[in-house]
Amino acid sequence: MAEQIVILERKVKKSFQLAREDITSLGNSISKLYEQIEKLSAEQQTLAEQLKAVKDMKQQKAQKTTYFLGSTETKKFHVPDCVFAKNIKKGSKILFPTKNKAISKGYAPCVCLKR
Ligand SMILES: [Zn+2]
């Protein structure tokens, strides 16, 4: 009888030990997972920042590759969002890639270009 108790006790101790090992390794896995999550969210933030930088660059490029609108009637040229540029008739519109190009063709800059 006493021997059985000792065996039982050993079995119980063994189970507890195994359970404790499991819990410890689970704990380790969880902290590793947390580390990975932290790393990933840091990476995600970096990526988001890079994406924003790329978007900003694209926007800047788009703004830089602007053009100028001239009127063959008035022989003046404007920035595309100028009120006068919007009033140019379809048939009188002429596009210039640069200010110099417009000037070289005999067009005068509108006040919108002197801002
Ligand atoms: Zn203008």
C-alpha cells in the first residue's frame, strides 16, 4: 500500500513537472511571439513611412511636371489653375512645357506667373 502511494506520488510529481515545463515553454513561445509582433509593427510603421515618402515624391514630381497654358488670341500664357487660363477657348489653347518655351514663342507671362 505504502509502495503504491510512493509510485502515485512520483507520477503526480512527474505530471506537475511536465505541466510546468509545458507552461514554461508556452511562456517562452508567447514572449517570442510578442517580440515578433513588435518587430512586425515596427516594420509596418517603417513601410508606412516609406510609402508616404514615395507618395510625397510622386506628388512633388506631378507638381514639377506642370505645364503652361497659352492663348493664341491674347498671346499670354498662364499656370493651368489661373482663372484666365480657364477662360481660354478650346480652339485658342496652346500648351507649353516651360515658361521659356512660351516666351520664345512670343507669349507674355500673365500675372499668375509673377506670384
Ligand atoms: Zn494667368
